[in-house]
Amino acid sequence: LGLSGSSELSPLCSIFYLMSVSVLERTNILKRKFLTLLFVKTKWRLCCVSVSYVERCQQHRWRCAAVTFTCPDGGLCQSWVGAIAEQLAAITSRPRRLLIYINPYGGKRQGGRVYEQKVAPLFAQAAISTHVIVTEHANHARDHLRTDAELKKYDGVVCVGGDGMFSEIVHGLIWRTQMDSSLDPNSPDETLTSCSLRIGIIPAGSTDCICFATVGTNDPVTSALHIIVGDSQPMDVCSIHHNNTFLRYSVSLLGYGFYGDVLTDSERKRWMGPVRYDFSGLKMFLTHHYYEGTVSYLPARGVVGTPRDAARCRSGCVVCQHNGPKPSERAEKYETDDCGETIRGKFLAINAASMSCACPRSPKGLSPAAHLADGTTDLILVRKCSRFDFLRHLLRHTNKEDQFDLNFVEVHRVVRFRFMPRHCQSDSDLELDLLENGKRQIFGQICRDHPACGCAPAYSSWNCDGEILTHTAIDVRVHCRLIKLFARGIEESCDAHPYRGKPKFVF
Ligand SMILES: Nc1ncnc2c1ncn2[C@@H]1O[C@H](COP(=O)(O)OP(=O)(O)OP(=O)(O)O)[C@@H](O)[C@H]1O
Ligand SMILES: CCCCCCCCCCCCC/C=C/[C@@H](O)[C@H](CO)NC(C)=O
Ligand SMILES: [Ca+2]
């Protein structure tokens, strides 16, 4: 690679290619200097080659940088470009055609601008062809994916928006895949077919928890570069049913009580933008509602790792590799009475975190040791306690202390669970409760069920990845690695990485 040339001079011909680190290692000159080469641009008249590559920056952010190589011999220069092009063409993991959905109303309503200014130029440079759809209403993307989209034409689907927008893509793709496999999504016992298309997230929402927990930062350029280099991160998905009827899928937080109430309240305040969650969070904390019900669950068996581990799910996670689905594995039938555990009680919050749920508001997440692709979800039960104690628990979402080391909090790593609010319990269950708890409980329940009393409500709603569920009694099952993202998991100690920073050249 040689000859100098000015990038200001317009090239006779420009070619953009993609290249992987394996090519760099073979060239030797560049070894250890770049993370991943991205594009190669030739300027035939001047015999120079411009190479774009990914550079790691602080806090898991990636940036695109470029270097121009010049060569005194035009033929040699072209042979380098040819060799690089050949290598790049051989990399099948990089997407060439993407279907992109932009939510113009997510987060601070900047989705369109973010895509046009920061992402589209990178995709163009990387010779990725795109079909862009700006959504016109909620569920536009989901319904288009379910029935209309010609998925064979694409190597991946990208959403520009927040967790709600991502959820639409997940629902559309999973539904379409099950229909194509003639599977019944209404059966909670069905073993679902994994989606073949990867999903990319360009964060432009309010929480962007899925992007943050799979990449380590909410930065549109970083996400675009993970898509360009063709990363792949499998992810668990929970299916949620009510009486053998499919309700929704969840990949991050499924929360009843506190997080359900925060979401319900915050939806009425969308005009506030992302700050609505803080406002509603404070309001619901002060309201301090608790809810009665029964949780039954199937603990994860034969897996490594627990929700109290110090180790975190990181890029190339060994726990996920160990616990991933075995080819012979079949869905475990769930008969609550004989193989599940059952807990009755009064809860301020019931949370199921299928991954850490880390986000800028809670950098470690609601379950810091949860895994992206281990086939389990962490079921966190926060029992009725004082406001002071609940605040201690909430504050631990934001600091380094163990949020489960409190006597009113318990956590279980599970593969399936059910919740039945007390007002839905059978007569025999209610009689049992009355016997257990005595007469004061009877009047307490009557009071809660009677709106005129103005006291605590009988039931909350579920926050399912930022969407409100209409049913309270639900049956949840984890499907190991049902979807794949254009991500690689959070990279370990990125700030101390030897490749970080500007490369120094040694010729
Ligand atoms: N054109 C549209 N008009 C109105 N709503 C839309 C449109 N397109 C998508 N939506 C809906 O907007 C909701 C919120 O979008 P999104 O998730 O992108 O942002 P957010 O709620 O601000 O962020 P987060 O989910 O990260 O908190 C989604 O549930 C989606 O279904
Ligand atoms: C005493 C004040 C407490 C304030 C609590 C504020 C809320 C913290 C938000 C942490 C949420 C982490 C889990 C993410 C869930 C997402 O799926 C969802 C959709 O984006 N976001 C929310 C906020 O429900
Ligand atoms: Ca998991």
C-alpha cells in the first residue's frame, strides 16, 4: 500500500470495500494497529488507498477512522485493492442489504435526524444497500414484518428507536418465523424456531436498555459499526401467555407492581420525554402500593452461574456458552404442583430480568449477573417493606452494593414462572389464605377490592419491555437464543484495551 495523495483531489474512481481483522493480520504491516478494517477507497489517478477502520474509544464507544496509503506503482496499488476486495467478499457475516425502520416519535424525536446524519453515511461507505421505512403509526413495523416484508431480500433488520421499537421488530420477526415453520405461538409448550435474520438497534429512545446491555453504550455510530462488521449476539426471549393465549414476548424487563405502575403512569406523560420515567418513578415510590398474589416457578437446573455472581455476562461469555441449548433438549413440561416452587405474598415488585437490563439510569441493571443467552431469567421478588427499605433497594440499582442482599428481596434463576394475582385465585386458594391470615386479612381484602375506599388497588399491570400488558395472570417461559442481534455483548475492560486510541504506525 503506498503513494501519497491528497484526499481533496476528486478520485477518478472510488471503490468502497469491507475488510476484516483476519486480512489485517495477514498483511502484517497493520497487525495490532486496528481493530477492524472497514472500507477501502482507491484513487486511481493518484494511486492511493484510503482505508477506514474501527477504533475503540472510551466507555465501549467505537469510531470510524481512516488512513490513506500511497504507492509509487499504480499496478501494485490496484493489486492490493484487488486482494483486499477478495478477502472482503469472502466474509459472509457482514450484511449487504438491510431493512430499516425509523420511529420518528421515539425518545427525543430525533430518530430520523440521527439516522440521516450519523448512520446512513456509514452504511453508504460500507456499500450496504438499505430499504428505509419511516413508521407512520405504532405497530407499523411489526405488522409489515409479519406479513408484507420480503425478508429473503435482506441480511438483517435495523430499528432506529427505543426498546418499544425493538420490541415491535422482535414481535414481527418471531411471529413470521413461527408461521413459516407452521408452529402455533398460542401454545406455551411449543419449542419455537430461532429467527435467522439479525436485528440491529440504532438507539433513539428513552431508556434504550437493550442496546446499552448488549453494546455497553447508547451511541448510534457505535451501533452502526457493530452492524457493519457483522457482529452476532444471540439473545433469550420470554414468551408470555394467558390461558393458552399468546400475549407478548419480552427480552429485558417484565415487571409487575412498581415497574408496571411507573410505566402506566409515565405513558400519560409522554410529552415530558425521557424524564417521564424519573417523574413517575418518584411518584410511584411515594405511592408505595403493594400487591398480593402467587408466584410459581421452575428453577433453572444444570446451569452454571447464579444471580448473585460477581462475574458479568460479557463478550464471548462462557456461562452463556455452557448453558446454551443442547441439540437434544426438549421443553420441560410445567406442572406447578409437582415440579415448581410456589411463593404467596404481598409484593412491591415482581421483576423478571432475562438480561441485566443495564441502562444509563441503572448502569449495572436490575439483575447485574443475568445473562443474555443462557436460557434463563432472574425472577426478583421484592416483598412488602417500609418506604425506607424500598428506597435502599432502588438506590442499589445505581450503586455498587448487592441489591439482593436485603431480607425482603429474593432472587431465583428460572426457566419458567407463573403469576396469579390474589383477586384471580380460586375459591379454595382464597379460603386457605383466610385460614392462614385470620379475620383482619378478610377485611383488608374487601377494602382493597372496593374502589370507594380509596385505599390500595388490588392489582397492578405488567411492564413488558416498556409496553403495558392487559392481563395480570400470566405464564412465562424462556426460549434460549430465539433471536440474534448485530452486537457482540459488552467488551471486557474496554478502556484498558491495548488497541484503544490512535494507532501508531511503524513502517
Ligand atoms: N410513527 C409512530 N407513531 C407513533 N408511535 C409509534 C410510531 N412508530 C412506533 N411507535 C411506537 O412508539 C413507541 C415508543 O417508541 P420507542 O420505543 O422508539 O421510544 P421510547 O418509548 O421513547 O423509548 P424506550 O422504549 O427506550 O423507553 C413504541 O412502542 C412504538 O410501537
Ligand atoms: C425513587 C425514585 C426511583 C426512580 C426509578 C426510575 C426508573 C428506573 C428505570 C430503570 C429501568 C431499567 C429496566 C428497563 C426497562 C425497559 O424495558 C423499559 C422500556 O424502555 N423502561 C422502563 C423505564 O420501564
Ligand atoms: Ca438470560
